[in-house]
Amino acid sequence: MRPKNIIKSVIWSKPMHEMIKFNTDGSYLWNNRKARIEGIARNCEGKFIFAFVVLVIARYHNVAEVMAAKYVVEWMSDHGHRKGIIEMDSMIMGIVKDINLRITDADMSFAHYLHEGNMVVDCLAKIATTIEYLTHFHRYDDLPTNAKISFMLDEWQLPSFRIRYNKANFVVS
């Protein structure tokens, strides 16, 4: 028995009045380790505004997808546009929407931290590969030992150190 083909018609639709619609994509090619973002912008009549293809630094296609959305938001801000739609074929958009819905009434912000400044979570990540079920820790005493130690170091405000070597100092013969 052959699988049944499911055919779905997909048509690009114009944005609402005074809006700009962006269709974006991001990709990472493992074979040449290059990432790029691309997109096109059209007005409410479907007329071309601009398109872009940009090489970016990303190691995963999901990161490139998000970078494409960020590029569009920056472009809109730089050009004084406040109404727009970003369409992408990545499921990441649904995750971003869910986050935005949950934080609209909250006073929250996002920040990037170096790996060394997030050691408790790093300890939890290491055990995540060994568990087979959802695990919540509601008591400090239930944390894995390494996570407890990292937590105490944070509580005592003891620094972690990030050590990187300047690759230019190494001589290759």
C-alpha cells in the first residue's frame, strides 16, 4: 500500500493596510560551515520594498532563523516603521510568540551571560543527559552536589574565571 499524497495549496497573502510583510529564512550549511539569513519585504499592495542576503556567524540553523527576525526588527526600527509582520518557516516563531504572550504583563528582561557565570545551570545540564523524565527541584537539598556547590559560590559572590588563550600567540610550524 502506498502512502497517500496530501496536497495543500499555499498562497502568499498581502499584509493589512500600512503594514510591511517580511518573509525570512536562515540557514546553516554543515559542509562549508557558513550561515546566512535572507528575506524580502513587501508593502500592503504586495510591491517590493527590499530584499537581503547576509552572511552571519551562527553554528545552527535555528540561531540563523532568529538572527533573520532580529535583522528585520532592526531594519524596521532604523527606517521608522512600526507596523510589520515577520513570516518564517521555523517553529521558533511559535516559541517566541508564546514567550511574548506570557511576559506582556510582567517586568522581565533577557540577558546574555557567559557560561562561567551560569554554573548552577551548567551542572543541571550535565545531568539532563542522564535522566529520562521531567525533574523539578523544589528544595535546595534535592539539588545534585555540584549544583549545590555552584549555588553556594554564587551566594558567597565568589567569581568564576573565564580563561581563553589568544590564538595569535601560538606558533604553527
